[in-house]
Amino acid sequence: MDLKENTGAAFKNDKKGNDKAPEYKGAINVDGTEKQIALWVSESKKGTKYFSIKISDAYKPENLPQAKDIEVEESDDLPF
């Protein structure tokens, strides 16, 4: 997501797989650094609803191994 500095956006989590997953997910840009945000709808003891928020480092797909970096063992023993 390309965010202007000191702005952010959160969207409803349509892929919520369990009760602990956030209701909303998104990103924020804090002083030029992009972060991920997760939000849960919570309720205080007095019944006031609020967002509980977690901020973490942005997901970086370049940290994943690339196909060229994965060694594949070749064999002549093919079953077909």
C-alpha cells in the first residue's frame, strides 16, 4: 500500500479464520516507515466499545526464498 506520511487505512478482515484474528487489518505510515496494524473491537467494563490495536513491522515478501534460491534434487527415477 502506498500511503502518505503519517496516514493509514484499515479494512474489514474477510478472511478471519479464528476468534483471535483481528476484525480489521491495514497499514499506517509513521514518519516514513510503513507498519501493519490489526484492530479488534473490544468493550470496556462500562460497556463502551473501542478498538484494541496492535502495530507490527510491515510484511516484506522479499524475505521469502525465491525459486532460483531453492535447490531441487534431480533424479532419473521418475514414476512415469
